Amino acid sequence: MFTEEKTSWEREMLIREAVESAEQGFTVHLKNGARVYVTADSPSIDLIIYGLEKNNSR
């Protein structure tokens, strides 16, 4: 149980860091090895952040 809590906490911290750095843009690394570069002024940035937050709540 402690391991699950730690993993969940670490994941939460990673998501928070990603959201905070979104103002500067960021790179999304997909499971298939592809990378998606998102600039700070991208119209998709809000959708990507929403997806990150939604996945974290599972």
C-alpha cells in the first residue's frame, strides 16, 4: 500500500510540473516513441493539459 501511495504521489508531482511548465511549451513523449512538440501559444495546449490531469485522476 505504501508503494502505491508513493507512486501516486510521484505521478501527481510529475503532472504538476508538466502543467506548470506548459506556459513555456513542452514535449510529449508517446508510448510508440514519437514526440509531439507543443509551443506555449498552441491552441491544443489546454486540451493536452486536460488529458494529463484526467489521466492522473484515475
